[in-house]
Amino acid sequence: MTRILVTGAGGYIGVHAVDALVARGAQVVAVHRPGTPPGPAQDGVEWVCADIFAEDLLARVGAVDACLHMAWEAGFVHNDPVHMLRLSDHFRFLDGLAAAGVGRIAVLGTMHEIGYWEGPIDEDTPANPRSLYGIAKNALREALTLRLAGSGTVLQWIRCYYIYGDDARSRSVFTKIADAAREGKKTFPFNSGTNQYDFIEVGELGNQIAAVCLQDEVAGVINCCSGRPVPLAQQVEQYIAEHGYDIKLEYGAFPDRPYDSPAVWGDDTKIRAVLAAAPR
């Protein structure tokens, strides 16, 4: 049985990754930040409240086989300075785990590392991030790749795309539309909706993340994604219809963000290989 340390376990993606890890037979040490509640109690999960940057976590929880690092502040606010201010803390924490002998470290990345790009993204796509969030994540990826090369610790960089589902826990456009509909609003200000993205439901993302973390044959950058582009307007209109909301999108009320790509999606070759080999 794999004993895996999971940071950010109480977050939007974290609770689904924890569920998927337990379903796949892992023993999870799930960390949540002080001031935030733990996730639900369940067999196979030990919840720990800790500031991962302020204490020797392994000295407290004991040896683990792997770490899934998802903890990150202000992930929905792409130009918050905290992304850069915390960068060295993330590096120091993960470098310390490797030095302590943790054999496998998986880190949650983002397609915003790439910046403006059109077409599929694979592990060799050049990175030119255009937000502080993307810059910080990309810098952490490059630093860990260099630092852990030849160290005996396997690095898996889990690159995520556009996530939906479990809207009560999210701060995405889907959550904002749901809130507006419940408030009785009939229109929702929107951009052009023409950009095409790789959308993945958060439960499926959790399943893909768990499959990656519980194997060591596939490493490096791994896209956790659907592998296909869908226009934003199509995805959102489908969401409105499925939930029966009486609300219409006000197209063109907001400009498209200059750093968003017109059409971008993940190359799913590696994640398909991981899922094919992983027992469910």
C-alpha cells in the first residue's frame, strides 16, 4: 500500500484527488491549512492541520512513499503577487522532501505556464507565461526539474487545464453563472466565448491525478486533460441548459484576456498510457 502525503487536500481539486487515491488503495496523509476545515472523515485518510512552510512535516507524520503537492494560494487570481512571494517556499518544501528520501513527488501545474499558444500542448511545448501565476508555476517546474535530476526522486508535473464541476467549491465562471441564476439575474456579462479550451470535470481530474501519483513509469510533464478543444461559449451554454438556468450570456460585455490562447488543449498521450496501465 502506498502512503502518500497530499498538500492542499482540502481544496477544490484536493478533495477529489484524495477520494480517488483512497479508491485506488492508497493510504493518504491529507494536509489542510490552519484556519481551513479538513475534508470528510473516511477510511484510509489521516487529516493533518499544518503550515507546510513552517514545520518539518515528515518529522510529524512519519515516512511517506510519495507526495502530491497541490497547495497554492490565490490560484484563481492570476496576477496576485503572492504567487511570486511564495515561490521559494514551495521550492524549499519540495526540495526538503526529496532530501529526506521521498521517492516520488507530483506537483500540480497549469496550462498557464505555456502562455499564448495555439494548438496542442505536450511536454516539449515552449513556455512563455503571461501571468504571475503562470510565471511562478513554470519557475517551480524548471527549478525542480534541474534540482531533482539524478537524485533518485521521480518528478511528475501534472499540468491541468480548464476545470468544471463541484461548483460550490469553485470560483470559476460556472460558479459565477450559478450564483447569478440563483439571484434571479436574467443576463450574465461575458466575453466573446470564441476561445477553445480543454475542459475536464473535477472528479475525472482527481481520478487522473491519482493514477499518475500511484505509478512511477511515466514521469516529467503529464497533461491531465480531455485531449480536445471546445469553444468556451459551447461549454457554458451547455452548462446553463443542463442546469435549467433562466439566464442568457451577454456576449462582448468583457474583452477577451490578452494572454488567453484562441485554441489550446492538452496532448493526452501520456495520461492515456497511465490510465490504461492503472487498475481501477
